[in-house]
Amino acid sequence: MSYIDLNYKPSENDLICRFFVEPEGNSAIEKACENIAAESSIGTWTELSTMESEIYERLGPHVFEIDTASGEVLIAYPSDLFEPGNIPEILSSIAGNIFGMKAVENLRLLDVEFPEKLARSFLGPRFGISGVREVLGVFDRPLVGTIIKPKLGLNSEKHAHVAYESWVGGCDIVKDDENLTNQDFNPFRERILKTLGMRNKAEEETGEKKIYMPNISAETEEMLERAEFVKENGGRYVMVDIVTVGFSALQTLRKENLGMVIHAHRAMHAAFTRNKKHGISMLVLAKLSRLIGVDQLHIGTAVGKMEGPREEVVEIKNAIVGDWYGLKNTFPVSSGGLHPGMIPALVEIMGEDVIIQAGGGVHGHSNGTKAGAMAMRQALNAAMQAIPLEEYAEKNPELKAALDKWGKP
Ligand code: CAP
Ligand code: MG
């Protein structure tokens, strides 16, 4: 029973995977493809006395394209193989055992095209870009955010104060760092109360809506309790480390539908997205995140400290903002190694529908957090008016100090 059929034309009900396949040793790519198709669906390493031709016909995938030069392979899977609404099951099929098979030297899941029926079995984002903009009342520019730094160590009082300085300096959004949750030096519930109090103060003083994104990442039940606490105390957002909490926990959080914006941090993604020959692409992770229903997702910057070339970041952006079976879109977040000098390049790459976050690029400003936040907003104002930063800095000393310290890319 072969799974290779180069004449097969996928149906609209098929789920289609694009893989990069490097067979083991000198074995033929076709042999690797047979193993991948079998192990990711109905078969195993050997013929089965229990296999029925009806099962093979009904649920067997089709390897319908093999590019031996590039190693790219397309496999169409009957959607009946997959449980609607169940990300863990889908991944245990198309992104499970196959990565460990000896039949492949390297294997990378590059992209997945979901059939409409399967895609619609997920909730998708509750807010999407337009919903987030409604919450903030900002419609005509990128949003500017910061991450409280140092990553860990500030007590809740100081955390709230740094957040206040960031907001009054001009940040729309302040978030916890990905590894700040409920440590003794900064207990979660204490931090929430103090920081939301400072958010309210900053809103009164600036007349602008301000957002605090507390990191609720934890064991699932605890995570839901923390989300409830945030909501009870006037929070509008939660932040979650989607890879380390897991897809099942993320689906539970989205199903709870607490009415708060879900900001997705992707810490640990690079353990499997970075190697261009083995693992799972960030594009796939981004599509899964939108299906499950995150409203905002870190997708890279192309210009900052994290790896991820421009074309990859733009491809991911297009995948989470584009039309997709009527699912709401997900707000792209660019963060990591950014400072005011990088904003024009970032806006040119990402357009207006982007959330720009800088941690060190705000709190590392020579005149402190408030000046750093001011410099970010000044750089954004300049970029939106297509005024060169150096010219804009002549009348904006905070931006000038940032350019003096970090320059432009
Ligand atoms: C950025 C950040 C974010 C990264 C995550 C950090 O801080 O808070 O977690 O942006 O990377 O901890 O590095 P800086 P990505 O602004 O000081 O770099 O967005 O690529 O997932
Ligand atoms: Mg961080």
C-alpha cells in the first residue's frame, strides 16, 4: 500500500501539509515520504495484517508532490483523520512521531492549509485587530508598548511605578515579562491591584486609554483563577506564554471566553521554529494560535535582536491578518531588541496594524523610563509623518537622546 500518488488532486476537505524532508543517509526521499505519510496518519513501519483496504481508502493520506531538489513535499490528509476543535490531536498526527523517525535525517513542517470545516471548528480570536483598537480607542497608528524591565526582581510597588512612568510617557500598553508570574518578590495578585491602580491614574492624567497585560501563565486552573482576578479588578487583557502553557490550556482559556483580550507570547518557540531543516515553522505556530483564538501574537521584528528574516515576518503577518474563513484576525506584535531608532524601518515593514514593544529600548533610555516612552512615541509620530528621525529629534530631546545612545539601524 503506497501513499505516493503524484496525480492526486487534493479535495477542498483535505488538510494539506508542506514539509521539508531530508531522508536518512542515502535512502530515497520517496521512502521517507512513505514513512512520514504512514506514521502521521493510519500506518506504522511495516505492513499490517489488521489494515483494511476500506480504512486505507477512507483515511489514507496522499503524497502528491515531491520536489527532490528542494526537499519540499506536499501531503494531503482526509479531514476525517482529525478531531474538530482538538489542536493536540491534530499535532499528534502531523507534528508528532514523524520528527523522531530514523527514516528522516531532518524534517520540518513548513505550512499547513486547513480545510474550512476543520478551521471553523475552532473559536478564533474574540477581539481581533478592530476589537483591540476599539478597546484602546486608537485607530490610525501602530500601538506602542513596553515590557517592564528588569525582567524579574522589582517588587509590586516598583513594578507598578515603572508601569505608570511608561504610560504617562506615552506607551499605550505595558506588559509583564514572559517569566514574571507569581514569585515571592512580586506576588501576582498584589501586582495586579497596584498596577491597575496606576493604570487608572495614568488614564486620568493622560486622557488616553491604557492597557496592562498581566502574565497569567500557570497550571490551567490557576491560570483561569488569575484571569478571573484580573477581570474582577478591572483588567481588560491577559498575557499568556502559549508554548510553555500548552495548546490545550490555551484552548481552555479561550473557551472560558472571559471577555478579555488574549496576548500571546511565544517564549520557547525557537526550540522548534528556528532550525530551518528540522521542527515546525513559526508560520504554523501562528496559524494554530489564530485558530485557537489569540488576539495578539509576537511574530518577530526582522530588525531587532531575535532571528527571523523580513520575508518570514511578513509572511506570518499576512497569515494572521488576512481573510481566513471569516475568522477574526490576530494583531501582529513586534518586540525584541527594539528602540526608537528602529521604528521607521519597522513601520515600513509591518504597516500600521502592528503593536511595537520595547523593553530595553524604553527602560534603557539615558533619562529613564518616562523619557524612553516619550522617545518611542516621538519616533512613531515622525514615522507616521514620514519625517526623518534626526530632523524630528531637533525639537524632541527625548528622541535625540535615544538616537545618541542607540542610533538608527
Ligand atoms: C523583549 C522581550 C520579549 C521578546 C520576545 C524579551 O525585551 O521582553 O520577551 O520580544 O521575543 O524578554 O526579550 P527587549 P519575540 O525589548 O528588552 O528586547 O517577540 O521575538 O517572541
Ligand atoms: Mg520578554
